[in-house]
Amino acid sequence: MIHPFIFGGERAEKRFRSSPSKTLVLDEVQPEPGRGLMVRQVFTHFQNLNLRVLIEDLRRGQVTRGNWSFGDDLCPAAHGLASGQTVSVLRYLSQAVDLPRACRQAAQEIGVPPRFLERFVLNWDSGGMSQEWLLVQLEEIWNERQADADAVQGLIRAESSAPI
């Protein structure tokens, strides 16, 4: 028997993630203002490679809703995790304990405040944002990183060509 007081809540408090087949997402859904900030609060912590892979998976439609992973597809937040074993642990926590506990664990791994990650996961799983909308938000983050890298390269070139 799982003791609720040890694992973070009463049985009635559990919030299970809905299955991907039961989630309806309308492509024309535009999330309410402020969700772009929520996306930034979660995904600006991602390493460049993780962010790039997530962008490509969104383009191909290879992301899942309702769980941390389904087959070879990952939840967008799970793209920021270091290993498949971590994703398996989160799937277990979501099912055996509750979603908030799994989000706290994932947030610790990614380096994001837990409330931001949980809010994103709940919005994503409920269909509150489309893949296309999320893709646009993530590409903006990527373009900003690219512009920053180009600016730093310009400074380095200028310093290296300056006479000593």
C-alpha cells in the first residue's frame, strides 16, 4: 500500500494525465495571453541540442500528450531530461503517486521552478495549445539564441583583429 502522507497527497488529490487518444486539440486554438511567458519559463532552461531536437520533433508531429512518453514520442517537457531512465521514473511517479510529484522531479532535473513545469504540462495535456503554436514559441527562443551567438562571435572577431 502506498502511504499518501509519504508520497505527497491524498488519493483524491491525484491528477492523472489524460490519455493522448482522449485529448482534443484544435489547430486554431490560440492560448490566452501569458502562456508564451510560461513556455519561455520552461524551455529557456533547455540545452541547445535538446531544444533543437524538440523543434524538429514538433515539426514532424512526433510529440505526445497525456504521458511523459508514448512509444518513441516524448512530451515536450521530457525532451529536456537527461536520460530515458529519468522519463521512465516520471511515468511511474505520474501513475503511482501523482502528476505534481512527477513535475517536481522533472523540474529539478531540468532546472525549472516546479510550478511553471506543472502549469505547462497541464496546459499541454488539456489541449490548451497546439503543436504549431508551441513550435512558433520555441523557434523564437532558438532565433534569440542564434542572434546572441552571432553577436558574441562578432565581438570575438573584432578583438582578435585589433592590434595589440
